[in-house]
Amino acid sequence: MNENAELLEFIYQNASMGVKSCTNLIKILNTKDNKIKKIVEGELKGYENFVKKSEKLLKKYKVEPKEKGVMADLMSKMGMNMEMMKDNSDARVADMLTKGFTMGNVDISKKIDRFEGDADKDILKLAKDLLKFGNENIELLKPYL
């Protein structure tokens, strides 16, 4: 697989997982009185934007993205549901989201470093924007920790 396809697929999968996770979290928080809901809704919009942008570039480069397995999605959803049953406080939600953004940022940073000189500049810019999005959201979540 070439560097453009690999980086684009990663961005798409990362953003898609973010959409699924935020959507699930919003459903869980829907009946709760958490102050953090607005931040999660903003994160969902951001991830949806990255999905759209990555889909556009995937089409341009004629790359068919591989979807994450159904099992991975199910395990993620079940894990989140179990965590929220134990503790659905804003601090716990912020902690969980911060860990997710941190893992995503580590992974995207590695990809950026690996493909910096080889991948198309539009794809690298999208990857760097995703990294910036993660960092900005970590900062937004810090007051809740």
C-alpha cells in the first residue's frame, strides 16, 4: 500500500471510530445531567468533518478504505457502556475521552513522522489537522478532570 492510501485510511478509521464513540457516549449521557455533553457534541461534529474530508480524499485517490471490524466496534461500545455504568461523572467522561485523544494523537504523530516527506501535502495537512483537533480537545477536557 502506498503512503497516501495508508495515511488516508488511518485518518478515516480514526475519525470514524471517533464518530461512533461520541455518538454512543451522547446516547448514554442523554438521560443524565452532565455538563460535558456540549463538548462531546462538539467533538462529534469535528470527527464528522474529518470523516467527510477523508472520504473526499479517498475518492480522489481511488482508495477503498477498510472498515474496522464489527467486533472492535462492539467491544468499544460495551467497554464504554460498562465504564459509564460504574461512573458517569464529568470527570470520568473527560478522563476516558482524554485517554482516547492521547492514544489517537500518539498514533497519528507516528504516521505523520513516517510519511512526512512522501505523502501528498493535502493528506499530511489533514493528518496534522486531526492531531491539532485532538490536542485542542484535550485542553477543553482538562477543566473537567
